[in-house]
Amino acid sequence: MPTVKENLCCQEVNKIIEEIQEEMKLTDVKEIKCITQHPGFASVCLDRHVLKTAYYSYRQDYGVNMPDNME
């Protein structure tokens, strides 16, 4: 990744560590080393319909204009 901002391990973000620990307490999952192993990751972060809905919600809330090719 070209910039420091883009190169960030999930284990460097306290909120993500807290979410992972909470998930392990609430479920039978014994170990999650990366946010991509979280049971909800694929359905929330990789599903194009969910991402599209989040994009439009963000645009509505913040009024951010994105390039047309992003829609």
C-alpha cells in the first residue's frame, strides 16, 4: 500500500481489538487474529449490496460527492 494511512493492521486499532474480544466472549470462537476472521466481516464488508447501502447512507449523512464511476 502506498501510504502509511492505508497500511494499518487491525491489531493496531483499539476499537477493533475490543470488538474481536467481545465476539470471542459471546460466541464459541476461540481465537480471532484478524478482523477478516470475524464472523460478520464477509457479510458486512464484502457484500456489494451492503456496501452500496452504506455508501448511499454516508452520502446522505455527510453530503460527500463521489465521482460518478463510484456509484
